[in-house]
Amino acid sequence: MDRSITLTYTDLRGVIAPGELEERCRQAAPILSRAVAGDPQYAGFTGWRTVDESAGPDRVAFLQQQARRVRQDADAFVTIGIGGSNQSSRAAIKALRPQDGPAMLWSGNTISAREMADTLARLDSYKSVYINCIAKNFETLEPGIAFRVLRQYLERRYGEQEAAKRIFATGTPGSTLHQLCKDHGYTFLTFPERVGGRFSVLSDVGLFPMAVAGIDIAAVTDGMRMMRDRIFAQPAEENIALRYAAIRKLLLEKGYAMEMLAFFEPRLDFFAKWWVQTFAESEGKDDTALYPIVSSNSEDLHAVGQYVQQGRPILFETFLTVAERDASVRIPPEAKKDYFDYLTGKDFWDINNAARKGTFAAHSQRGIPCLEFTIPAIDAHTLGQLYYYFIFSCYLSCELLGVNPFDQPGVEAYKHQMFRLLGKY
Ligand code: PA5
């Protein structure tokens, strides 16, 4: 099976003129070369670039071994973290739905009292609970307080010594989280110094919870390496990552304000959330950038679909299409008159594909520029490719915009107001 991802662009109104994209890619060739070679300007943030520095085979084997210990004993595993620290593993686990591991729960991604109360109540129904707190510098409020509550919960249930065996923390070496682990015997995993939150899928941060859930993380990292090699080898005009970044930039310049990621497999919902975070938090600076939004179809066709077809033409659409059939459910014959006989014998898979093709046709005929990524399947290898692909494209896209891909100064504004209200200063 051909495992590669393809990208096509359909633009019935000629919003991007013939040759314009190629020209833009040629102009951006130095940006691509710098990113591929490792730009010294971002040396402190691109530890993920080679894949092997933060997620090489030895590290993968180590994480698999740690995960085996958890899987042998745990029937529930809570990942504590927010933003880049929890999105990537949750996206993969929700997309791949591994069946034979512990129940996977998430905490520290909200301050909702109800959520925390429900998590604690839910954990009571499991015999053996493990937790993994992920925080780069352990200064973020959400994971900080969730970790406190959940580790005390484990201590109450199992006693301090046994609880310590059930606690993993992923942080920067030398951080207060590291010290906490040393002082109390928790297992410490590494949040690589040169990798920021939303780029951390290529590290212990993303890979350890995936491994605990039962995902083949060697396949994930193989997919990442395959995409890395492809991006590193392709010349600018044909480069799949640069073409995407350049199309986005051209459409932004031509007045499009939003990019909508559209897909017809709801198990990609959390992957889409990761995609939104990657682009919004990296690009949304200096009063520029596309606003990333999502349409999980066919459900959202019955909601935002109306706006897309007839509302203000401010968005373009990026379809994520799955090529390989992965399930089959046929519509049975029916004696009772429900007027759906034209579908008898047809498969949900094919009906869903007709909805996707119909949506693509209707939206592109309206004049909406449509990109389409065709992925071979929703599996570990393909997700690995997608993670690397979008991270790298996002980096290039930020370079085209002229914004720093790796910081997020705007996030501090709400924190400042919240801390004032909480009496921190
Ligand atoms: O991408 C990012 O850097 C952010 O989304 C962070 O991951 C998020 O704010 C959580 O930070 P931390 O891991 O330090 O708690």
C-alpha cells in the first residue's frame, strides 16, 4: 500500500493565478532551506526537527518499557496537562481507539470544579490508577492544582509509598517538577528543553501516554521520519509542506480570514483540536494569521455548513480525506415504508464518501478554495506523518508571516488578570 499523504488544491475562481503558487514557493526556498538545515535563530526550540533527537529508537524503546510496566497493572491512567502538554497524545488515542489498555482519562486541561469532581468519582470505580503530570516548567496553574489533588487522591488510596510508584511526571530537567520527583520517588520523564509544548508530540510528552494506551509508538515515529525525509528532500516548488504554507499565505493576502479543517471521521475531532492549537498559538500574533476552525462532518454540515455555503466568503477549506475503507455497515432491506429504499444494500462507508464528495463539489462550486489532504488510513504511521507534517508546515507558515513560531506571549494576558483576582500579587 502507498502510505504517502497527498495534497491537492482546487480553486474554481482562480483566486490563486496560474504559476503564482510556484513563484511564491521559489521565493520562499531560502526559508525552507534554513528550516531543513536547522536555523540557528531557533536553535533553542527545534529539538523536534530531526525526530531522532527527541524521539529516537532508544527513547521509544525506553518509553515502551515504562509503558509495559503501567499496562501490566493499571486499569485507569490520567494524563494531566494543558495545551501542548496533553493535546497530541489525546488526539492519537481518540483517533486510534486502542482497546486493550487502561481507561484513559484527562485532567489539568480545565479548572472546572464539576470536571474535577467527576474525575475523582470516576477514578473510585477503578482498582488500579496511575497518573502522569506533564508540564514544561511546572508553573501553569491548571496542571499544578490537578496534580496536587490527584496525587493526594492516590496517597489516600494506596499510601505514600505505593502512590509514588503510580506517579509519572514529565518535565524539564532541573525544574521544580523534577525536584518533586526526586524528593518523593516519582518516575521522571523528560520534556526536552529544546521542544515547546505544541511541538512536543515528538517526545516523551506525546509518546508515553500513547504507549500506555497501547498505540504502536514505533510506527508513529516511523511515520514522522518518513515525512521528515520527504520534506527534507523535496525542492521548494514541489515541497508538500512549503506548498501548504504558501497557499495559506496567498489566501490570507487575498482576504481570506479563516481556514476550516473539514473531515468526515469524528474520531479526528481531537486531532483537529491539536491542529487548531498548533496553528492558532504559533501564528496568531502581530495582528495577522488565519483563524483555524473545524467542521466535523457530516454533523457540522447541518450547522456551520449553511454559513459556508451562503455566508460571508471569508474562509477556505482544507479537507482531510481517508482513502482506505476501515469499517463496513450495510443498510438492510426494510418492509416498513420509511422511504430510504434507495439506500438499501449501500454501505455507510460509501454513503459517507458521497457526502464528502458532494460537500467538496458544492463548496468549490461556490468558489471556496479547497485543499485536500488524502491520507491512506487513520493509523499510527499516518498520524506520525501528519504530526510532523503540520508542525513543519506551521513553522514555515510562521516564517512566511514573519512571526515567531515558538512563543505565545498573548497567553499571559488572561493569566495576569486571573492571578490578580486570585491574589497571587
Ligand atoms: O504550546 C505551548 O507551549 C503551550 O500550549 C503549553 O504547552 C501550555 O501552555 C502548557 O504549558 P506547560 O507545559 O508549561 O504547563
